[in-house]
Amino acid sequence: MNFDFSEMLLEVVAKKASDLHITAGAAPMLRVRGALVPIEGAPRMTPTDTREIVYTILNSSQRQRLETDWQIDFAYSIPGHARFRVNSYFQRGTIGAAFRLIPAETVPIEQLGLPPVIRGFASKPRGIVLVTGPTGSGKSTTLASIINEINETRDDHIMTIEDPIEFLHRHKKCIVNQREIGSDAHTFAMALKAALRQDPDVILVGEMRDMETIGTALTAAETGHLVFATLHTQDAPQTVDRIIDVFPPSQQGQVRAQLAIGLQGIVTQTLVPTADGKGRAVAAEVLVPTPGIRNLIREGKTHQIYSMIQTGGAHGMQTMDSSLASL
């Protein structure tokens, strides 16, 4: 292939793209303002091209995982230029990959375009805050900004569990330890259980994928830790239901009680094109658990939560519709 791979990744930065896609039979593609466009001058890639690129940036154990699981998540950096979250996978017997650009620096909370109440989540002493939304909606950026706010304002031990590590946090006022699934820990559930024995004040769980991880996160929130986690849900009521429904019926009453007590906030966000078409802005639904909302969660009346968000502006709440209307 005549087009250097490092040049492709630098094009992501230069074009202010969010992602780079490589796959056999197509030119490398950038996602710019939500749309895919080919890299100018880059030829179509062959199966050999994509395989060579991916195998060059994987270590031997990662190559083995790719060949065993047929997909892998990892991080890749061009020192001094950019860092990427990567998912490589097999398709039609060939290797493809998606590279998501990770901003070089965390964005200050006030520059995210989210309501001021989000900043308050960084000062909570305990409980669980959930940031939800579809893939590519900016969840990782929001959480990184909140973690950075904690790092700059509190004297705590922060433990993050990610797959892969995206934003690199330096020790500031806090100690920040970051564990990557596959490199530093086997599973989210195992790492989260271990974290409770590592004297953390704040725990970030990159994704709650199973009952064991969700249960341990709720227990951590209940026992004096501040927990942040993500889910791929579309609104606050669905988020509550997803957490409850992962448990068998015999345990759901207890889980409702745990969540009703421990929940500190739910942010559901998405990215939409700006009016001038030159970028994307974040729109978000925000739930702040009032006593009334906690009662609805405890009683299993999640269908009534939306109306309380609509009328909860005084508490910092907003619906997705109102957020979109304000853009």
C-alpha cells in the first residue's frame, strides 16, 4: 500500500474527524460531522493491507485474542499527536478496524455544553451516577471531564476500569489508577470486586455489561463509594428498567431499593449536527433523583419518571426534547 498508515491517523486529527474505518475493498474512510468520507488520494485497501496495519500495532497477546475471539478492543497512540480507541474485527474472513479519536485533553465540564448540574455530580460523597446513550454520543468525554474535575478538587483515590483505557489521567490532587480489561484485569466484574479492596473513593466502570458487574457497582455505591458507569440506554426510565431487569424476579425488589437509595443522577446524551453544519453539539436528558423519583424507583413505577423530569427544572432536570429545542 502506497499510503502510510500514520498519515491516515493524522488525517483524522487534521480533518477534525471522530473516526477512521479501514476495511478490505474500500478506501479508508473518515467520519466527519457524522458522515463517512474517503481519505482523498488513498487507494482501496486489500485484505493484506488491513491485516498488516492491525497486526503491526498489536502485541503478540493481542493478536492471539483477535484470532481467538475474532474481535478486540485496544488503545493506540501516536506520541505527541493523538490517541485512539480501536476495535478490530474479522469480516468475511478479512480484518477490519474502527479507530475512534480520543481528545488529547479532557474538556472542562463548563465547555461540554451540558447543564451546570452535571458539575455537581463530581462533588457527591457516595452513590452511583450513570451516563448513557448510543455509541459515539460522547459518554466517555463527559465521564473524563467529571473525573478530571474530581482529580482537581478532591483528595481522593480514583480507580478506573476500562476497555480500553481512553483518557489518560495524571495524578493531581487525587491518586488515579487506571486498569484496562485484557491487560490489567480479566473482566469488569473481577476488577470491580478487586477495586473494593483497593481503598478507592471514586470508581469509574467503563461499561456495566452483566448482572455481576451491576450488582457489585450498586453495592459499592451503597457502601460509601462514588461510582460512575455507562449503559447504552436511550433515556432515564429505560436505564432504571435495564438495571432492574437484568436480575431475576426474586432479587428485583432488593435491587430497586438499592438503586432508589444510591442513585445520584442519570445523564442520557446524544450528539446532533449544529445549525451551521460545521460540527456537532451535545443534547442531554438529565435526571436528578428527588424523593418522589426515589419512591417511583422503589415502587417499580418507572413509567411515571418522565413526567417528573418534565417538571423538575428547579432541580436541574431537563428532557431530551427541551435540550434539543435549546440548541
